[in-house]
Amino acid sequence: MEENPAFAIAVARQLAGHVRRLTTRVFEFSTMAVRQRLRAELLRLAKPAAGADTAAIASLPTHAELASRISTHREAVSRELAWLGDGGFILKQGRSLLIPSLGKFRSLMEDGWEG
């Protein structure tokens, strides 16, 4: 690293990115309810469509995998995904998931709407 400053900078940037992501996760675990953590995880997984207010998750993890990621149980994930689907905030299509309006979905996080 001492002999290659460009490599040292790349490593430092990568480590800083990891610290930022981990800090965000610690903040979420300590301050957010389960439904907010799930919504945040879905936003992280979603790939926004170019030039549109939609996003998609091509291969949604199982409810158990999502629960493990956000430190809860599968039933809570199933319940929240059903609520989001009933409200039109998400559309499940087989193993994929569509967020038809990112603005509307993000407003759930900002407004703290618990439904």
C-alpha cells in the first residue's frame, strides 16, 4: 500500500463505504420498528427503472431470509409484505417484486405511516 497510493486510496474508499453501510444498519436496528426496517431493506434491494418512478427486485429473498437480514421473524415479514401488497405499495410477480411508485413507497418511511 505504501508503494501504490492509488491502491491505498481504493482500499480506504472501500472501507469507508463498509463503515457507512454498517453504521446505517446499526442505526436502523436501534431506532426503527420492524416494518420500517423491512421497507428500508426492500429499498436497498430494489433497482430503480431508468427514467421512471418504479423499481424492481428481480429475485426477492425468501421471507425467512428477509427476516434474518432485519432481525425479526418470518411471520412479521409476511404480515408486512401482505399489508404493502394490499395497499398497492408493492406488486409480487412470482419471485420478483415491483414497487410501482418509489415516491409513494419512500413516503411510508418519511411519514412513519404504520397503517
